[in-house]
Amino acid sequence: MSAIVTLFTGLALFLVRDRDSSHFSLKHGYLFTVACWILLPLYAALPFYWSSQDMTFTDAVFETISGLTTTGATILTGLEHLPPGILLWRALLQWIGGIGIVVMAISIFPVLKTGGMQLFKLESSETAGKIFPRIQDIAIGVFAIYSGLTILCALIYYSEGMGTFDAIVHAMTTLSTGGFSTTDQSFAAFPDKGIIWTGSIFMFLGSVPFSLMLFSMKKRQWSLFFLDSQVQIYAAFVCVVSFICAYLYYENSGAQDFFTALTLATFNVISVITTTGYAFEDYSLWGTFAPVLFFFLTFVGGCSGSTAGGVKMFRFHVLWLSCLQQLRRLIYPNGIFLQKIEGKPLNNELSQSVLIYIFMLIISFAVISTCLSFTGLDFTTALSGAATALSNVGPGLGAIIGPAGNFQSLPDSAKWILDIGMILGRLEYVTIIVLLQPRFWHY
């Protein structure tokens, strides 16, 4: 029934479409991008709403948006007893959302005779520019890498002892940095170190630039990937934080050896930084410093051009360079200092866009956390809920939505607020905010 309703609507829109797409402008690109992320979850929620789980429409939409935005926040419990079709649908939502609904749609734009580079720039965080002559080549190439890594991840999971169905589902939610699992215990149900390290590695791969992988493969020079400044900074940051958390875990949990502590700490750190949201250990029990650290890690995110959410390491790099430039100007007011990334000058337009993004993030975080507090949520739940929604992470902090809880008990009003936050975080604020400007609707 869900397929019939969706197919009927899609065919109707296809038949009444304007055959002449020459007037397709940047405004249409913004509108189409936002419409996809608002309307498609309503249709994708139908399998949940019409299933035997007696889910309310609010819960069905929340679970769907959480899946498509690869947030990983869930309202479902007793996952081990759910029908396999529901578990597979949750994984497919995250897998599709990981590559990007609009980016995947680019591959069929030749049929619609519509150019897709504008949409790709809007939906994706890509900053490397065109690496192939046509946007279709980019979409197909990225899709091939994404699919290949998913298959490889599933095979390794299976070889490490996961069941076939569990391996397929977790492979899709690992590469998409989504975090949906087939059990309430999440990854704690698979304590084998080989499985844990496999999850850590493929979550990391899902959070690095896919276009850079594609470019390196085309040039047959993998050094281009490993020498990229964003990847190097990101890898170094993950390693440093993982060792810090391993020490905290070793000191506070009574781990038998440091390697075990490093294994579990690395998995949890990568899960949060990449905005995957898998739960293995309750890091709130690692001492008073760990919850604060993980709260800030919620905002970090992976690399630009990846499936991860968050601020992204590229933006932190640009902010750092901008701060250094301003400090140097304070010392040498008449000096001329150029910001460079990969040996190329960094234009002011990019720096301004990063500042706008950070400003919108702060405003959105303040508004959403305040609105959540009005629904009756406590301070910790409201703050961490806003952070995890905007960064598309999944679990938050506290007893309600922490690693050991879920979002089921939240009031419906809070769930709708979090829905807005998850879509805002996925579209990175500006794409939606621009539609709220009256001037946008003027011809």
C-alpha cells in the first residue's frame, strides 16, 4: 500500500511536469531541495504507520526523519522482536539518506532533462569543486564507492561472526553513519573485538570525503587522499581524543587491559564524532569529564563531502585560519596575510559562509533547546537533544535520551521540534532559512 500511494503520486507529478526545464533557476534548486527533505519523509513514514507496531503518525515521521537524516535517534524498543521488514526499512532509510536523497536523484536527471549541479551544491557539503565533466558522473562514481564499501563491510561483519541479516543491516547503517541497529543493545550485542574495530574503521571511512576517494581513484594516486589537510587533521583529532577517552575508560571502568579500553573508547569516540550514534558503553559512567567531552564532540562531525553530520572538520580548519589571520593583523596592522588551504588562497566568500553557518548553528541550538525546555524536558535532555538533532548524532545525554535510553517517552511536541532540528542540521540551516525570506518569493 505504501508503494502504491507513493508510485501514484510520483507518476502524477511526472505526467503534469513542465517539459521545458530551461527556466530551472537557483531558487527552484533551493525549493526542490527543501521540498524533498520535508515531503519524502511523509511518504517514507507510511510503512511504519501502517505496520503492526501501532505507531502514531508522530512516531512514524520521527523514526523516518531520523533515518533519512542518518541521525539514528529512535522511538522503538524491543528491536529483537520486530519484523525483519521493519528493521530492513530502517536500514534502507539511513543508507539512502547517507548518500543523499538529492544526490542519488541526480543520476536520473538526464531522463528529466534537468541540470543537477545546483542541487548537488545545495544538498552536499562538497567544496572540492567539479572533478568530473558532468554531475551524473560524480553521482554514479560516489554511488559505486558507497555501495562497494557497504558490501565489503557486510562481508567482513559476516566473517567476524555476525548473522547474515545483522551484517547487511549494520553495514548499511555503518557506512551511512546512521546508527540504527537490530537490537536494543546496539553494538553491545556484538562484543567481539574484530566486529568492534570493523565498525570503527568503516564509520571512519563513511565520514571522509567520498569525492576525494573518487578523485584519487581516477588519478590512481592515493597519496592525494592521505595528504589532504582535512583528512590529516581529522585523523589526528580522532586518534588524540580516542587515547584520552581510553585513559578515562581504563581508570574509571576497571578494564582488564588498556587495549580493551582503547577498543571500546575508539568505537564510542568515532561513533559520536562521525554522528553515527551506535551505543556500546554508557560514557556518562567514565567520570565527570567524559560526558562534557562527548557533548562537545557531538558538534564536531566528520569531513566535508561525507555522510557525517556536524560542523565538519573543514569548517573548523577555516575558522582556525581566520582566527590566526585576525591575530596577525592585530600585531601587524599594515600587514597582508593570505589564508591558504592545500597551497591555494582561501577566498573571503568561503570564510564568510563558514561564519554564517556557525552563527546559524548557535541561533538554532538556542531556539530548539529553549523550545524543548518549554515542553517539560529537563535541562540536560533539552540541551543534548537539541545538539544531537542539529548534528544528526542520535543518542544524547542523561537518563532519558542517553546511550542507554531512547526518545519514546518524549512528548509529541518535543518530537516535532526535534524533527525540525534534524532537517535543519541535514540541510545545514541556510538552505531552509533562505526560504523564510520574503524576497526569495519575489520574481
